[in-house]
Amino acid sequence: MVKATVMALAALLALSALLLRLASGDDLSSVPNPAAGGGRAAQPAPVPPAIPGSGASASAQGQAAAQPVRSANQAAAPVLYTYKVVHEYVHDPDAFTQGLEYDTDCSSGACKDVFWESTGMYGQSSVREVELATGAVLREKALAHADFGEGLVKVDGRLLQLTWKSGKAYWYQTGNFNVAQTTKTPLGDGWGATFDNATNSIVLSDGSPNLSFVDPSTLALRRNVQVTDQGSPVGNLNELEAIDGEIWANIWITDCIARVDPQSGVVKSWLVLDGLHTSLRAKNLAGSHPMDVLNGIAYDPATKRIFVTGKYWPRLYQIEPVLAAAQPTAEQLAQLRSKCISPPMPQ
Ligand SMILES: [Ca+2]
């Protein structure tokens, strides 16, 4: 009797919960299916990759009308972008790029497009000014052998350069690369850096899923934001760039750039640069070192030009994102995440 009463009560509670969800407008299609191993497809079918530079793949276009995938926390699925190459430039193939910042240099009278670039590796690290049009290194300052250059950002006419595996950073005068100040960041490691106008903060990465917003004068930590893709942390955040209200982050060892909402840390979209690295490698233009991974994003807000390059890459590209899937399917998301969030480690 007691057992029957309990069962009846349980059934009543289950029915009430169902009615409440229906009344609140929940999409019951997102209820996890135990047979599928949870809320996500257990064995996603392979999806043909987008063709580099050709816009959205046929698969992406055909699946754009599919239902958006929602995780347990109901964060919207990220939008997927592929890319097209707008322009190709020469880049020093011996530059192990760790930080890239666009600027206009008018110091010699005529203004020119330049990059401030930080290079890494012990004994090869530098801060340099590079001409966009030619790839020529206009000026360069070598770091001490004990320093491994990392992220770079220009703030109020000065350059801040991070170093790897240390909180040490250098402030340089842009005109002569003299060290104006040696300082410490609040992070134990240094990977990427950019400047967020909206919060007047320098944004730092250290290879973790966190973006750290720091005071541009004191480098005191203001807040940390964990970067997440539908609730799952996204680690290995590397070189950064603030672009039109988003923080773009190279994900280390992948061809992926996460486009992050700086307030919430949510990855709003992914830009996947499939083929850029492999097609460039096939051209056999490498310098003294084999090409390494994509790393380096720069932005010219006046013309909205986006530039990317990589470590020891002989080319630098101006690219444009091309929409691949506004509402990606579960299969597309699974493929993306295996490529961008949990990639196989290099051999
Ligand atoms: Ca950058």
C-alpha cells in the first residue's frame, strides 16, 4: 500500500515537472537521450570539411536550416565560420610569432602599415617593427637568452611584451625599443595580450581557459573570465586580438580561432582556418625552421582588415570570415570540438 502510494506520488511529480516545462516553453527535444550517451550525438557522422577560401561547404549550407543544438545550460551553439584569403603578404619565416599588433607608423613622414611583432624561442626572441607591404623587419631588438618572447600589445604609445613561463613583462618605447620598465603581470605564465577598449583593460591569456583583464597602468588583475563553448571550458588560449567588441583567441596547436564575448566568456563563434597552414606548408617556402602552428591575429579597425600568420610562417594573410553554419548541427559541432578544443597533441 505504501509502495503504491509512493509510486503514484512519483508519477504525479513527474507529470507536474513535464507540465511546468511545457508551460515555460522548453524545447523538449533537448532532453538527453540515455541511449545516445547524453545530450550530444554519440557517434557523429563525418562531415566534409569546408574548402579553404571557397566559402561555406555544401554540407554547411545544406544543414544551415537544421535545429540549433542546445546544451544542458541552454547556451546558444556557436556560429561557425570558414574564411577567404583577401591578400597574401611576405612574412619572415624565421619569426616564431607570439604576438602581433597592427599599427600605422607616420614617424618618417609618409604613413605606412606596420606590425609590432613579438617572437619567441630562447635565443631567438625579439620585439620588432615589420612593414606590412614587404614583410621587411624595419627595426628589431633581441631579448636576453633567458627570455622567451610571448604576447604583445600597444597601450598609450608603449608596447607591453610578455615572456613565457614567467610573469615578467617589458614595457618598451615604440620609437627606440628602449625598455621603459620591467614589470610583472598577475599571471604566472604569459601567452597572449590585447587591449579591450570597452573596459579599458589589457586582456591576457596564459594557456588556461581564462582571459585575465588587468589595469593598463598597474597590470593589477581586475577580473578573470573563463572561456566556454556551450558550458565547456576552452583551454590553450594563445595569441589574442580585440575585434569589434569580441576577443579573438588562437587556440594553441589548432587552426581555430575562438571569437569570445568578453563579458561572459562565451564563444559566440568559431573561425576555422582549415587548410591555410597545410597549403602554405606545401609551397616549401619555410626558412631555417619547419613551419609551426597558426599564431598571430592583428586588426586594423579603420579599414576592418584582419591579419593572421603563424610561427615560422613565410606568409601573412589578410582574411575575411565567411559564414559556414549559423545554426550548426550536432555533427558539425562534434567535428569542430574534436578539432578545436580537444585536438590530438603533436607527435
Ligand atoms: Ca594580436
